[in-house]
Amino acid sequence: MLEENESDSETAKNNTKQVRKRTRDIPSTSVHVTPIADPTYMGQLNPAQIDLETEGHGCCGFLVIFLVIVFYVILFPLTIWFSFTVIQSFERGVVLRLGKLRKQNGTFILGSGIQFVLPCVDTIMKVDMRTITVTIPSQDVLTRDSVTVGVDAVVYMRVINPAQALLCVQNWTLSTELLAVSSLRTVIGTHRLAELLSCREQIDARLKTQLDEATGPWGINVSETIIEKNENILVSQVERVEIKDVSLPQDMQRAMAAEAQATQAAQAKVIAAKGELDSSQMLQEAAQRMSTAPGALQLRYLQTLATIATERNSTIIFPLPMELLNALKPKKQ
């Protein structure tokens, strides 16, 4: 057994030496990775990629377009009814010719009104530019201090670039809604319950920032309203994100109510104690002043007798001479 183990170890060492020798014989070469600019990848669409999409259709594409134009001219009285489309004032249009963006008058986006399209070749896609309200249903979220709360929100959004909204994402409304749900969970999880109840505007602003970064390449934005001019087309952004309601579990509500009641009771006791302390200090100061003025003490004695005689008529009062009280006082050394 020992001889077999020794032979195996010697064989492994010989194989290792051979591998090292072969590795040394391999010449060292530098590897350079060249990034491939694929204009058909629509994850992050930019204007340069859109220009690449419209460079040309190839020989087959131009042949198809030429044949369509010939048939259009031959069947002109009939084809004219399929050559125009109407875009409403709240819509913008994007034309795809043989699957590629078509540029008209220096822009990819068609404005409102009657627009001409070439039948069988052009496909016009309309995008609603009005504000869309997306309500996020209540989500059970765990806060930073391990409290489970139910939070719902509402997202107000508008498309700012119809071409990106159509080409970069399949369903921009659903994608933005799902992204808002995940962003809501992320942001709420970094705040405490007290911050969630008191600093709602700051949380809304943070939600806007996160959604802006994610939906920017889609042609959608959820921050402030910005109006910019793109030739003859007015493009606007989405407006805001708001947290509608924050609901707490019943046991947490009872605990917070008990805590609030205890806090109010403690504050009431503190206020009452402060009042008693102030009143005792004032009584002590009044007693000291009255002790230095004998006439004041006698006047107070007469006022007390008058009050008792007025309020309690059935009470029998035996006046005590003030001289007797003065005689009972200890004499000052």
C-alpha cells in the first residue's frame, strides 16, 4: 500500500511539472475586448441609436417601398382612404416604416392633426400624453424599527418621449407601477415609524428621485413638471408621487393610544405639581410679608370672618382677640 501511494504521488508531481512546462511555452498575448454597439438593443435608447435605426432599409426594403408606391399610384382613388390618420390634441404619434423609426421634418414624433402614412409599409403608434393616475394598493411594509405598517400611494405620471416609451419598455404603465411598489418598500424600510408619520414630504421626494432614475430611459419621469420644446412638439413630464395613507395594526394602534394617554397623564401631573409648587412658594412669601406687618394679619383675620359669616350663616363664630394670639407668640431674643 505504501509503495502504491508513493508511486501515485510521484506521478502527480511529474504531471504538474509537465503542465508548468507547457504553460511557460505559451506566448503571452494581450486580450482586448471591443464593445459592440448594438442599435437594436432597446434597454437604454438614446438619440444616437435612433439615428442608427433610420439609416436605411437595405435593397429589399427599398424594393418593397418602391412596389408599394407603384401600387399606391395605380390604385390611387382607393388607397387614399387608407393613407391618412387623425391624431388627437392629447396624443402624439410614432411612425415605424418596415419596423424602423421614420423621421419627418427633423423629428421622430408626429403632432396632432391629420397625418399621412403609406399603406402596408408605415405603422403609426399613438401615445396618450395626458396625466395618468396609478394607484398603488396597500402594501405591508416593515419599517426600520421593525413595525409592520400598511402603506398605499398614488403616482401621477406623463410620457415625455413617446418614442422611448414605445421602444424601451413593453408596458410602461405596468412597469412604472411595479417599480413604484418596489421603491415604496425600499424607502419605507429605511425610515422609522415616527419619521413615516411626520416626514411624509421627504419620503415622497425620495420616492420621486428613485423613480426618476429608473424611468428616465423609458421616456417617463415622476418628478416635478417640466415643459420643454422639441421643434413643434410640446413634451411634458410626469408630476408627482404621494403616499396616501399609512395604516397600523390594531394592537399597535392600541399601544400607541395607551402611550399617548400615559404621556398626557404624566404631563398633566407635572403641570399640577408645578402649580402646587408655585402656589406654595407664593403662600410662603405672603406669610412672610404678613408676619412682618401686624396690621396685615389682623386685616386678613377680619376678611376671613366676613367671608365665613356670609357663606355659612348657621356657623357660630367665637372671635378670638388678636392680643391673645400675640401673647402666645414666642418672644424674639
